[in-house]
Amino acid sequence: MHTFIVLLLTGFAWQINAKNYVRVCYHTNWSQYRPGAGKFWPENIDPDLCTHLVYSFAKINRNNDKLAMYEWNDDKLYPRFNALKKKNPGLRTLLAVGGWNHENHNSPFSKMVKTAASKATFIPEL
């Protein structure tokens, strides 16, 4: 009987955890430049596949410590990416800031976090 109760409770706990899973998916703004069938747009994402979607990348403007676009058409792609929430209202969309060529010896991120004033420019709620 004790084994049965342990198995029952384990199964119940697994069922609860299965409903609260997090699946993060990553979309790169440069996937629009792939040739042929590799070309990928926000509309190609299945909004029910993931619980969270990350759009990569934005950058920090070196002159004013504010968010800036990487690609020439990010301002058009951001709304298309966020429109996936219409198909799945529980979907969380996020914007990744940085990237492999964003950080270097004169890092805009390091410059932005250097003072409370520059952080407040980037994160107005501070």
C-alpha cells in the first residue's frame, strides 16, 4: 500500500510539473537572409510550440545608452514577432540585447551600467 501511495503522489507531482513547464525558443533577425527554404520570418514560428520566444538581437546605442535596432527592418519585425501573441495569448515575448559582435573592449553594455544615470536612461523604471 505504501508503494502505491508513493507512486500515486509521484505521478500527481509529475502531472503538476508537466503543466508548468517552460520552453524557450530563439528567433534570430538574421534568419531572413538565409537562402531558399532556410529563410525564416516571425510568421514561420509556431506560437503554440513555446512558452517564451526570444527575438535576437537589439543593441545599445553608444551615444545615448538606449535600445537600438541591429537590422534595417527590425522596427517592422518586432510587431510581427509580437503578433504571435494573438494566436497564443499566454506566449511571452522577449528581446535579447547584445550579440557576439556587440561586446568588445569598448563595450556599450559596460558603459551603460557604469553610472546610475546611464542605467536610468536604459531602464527608466529605476
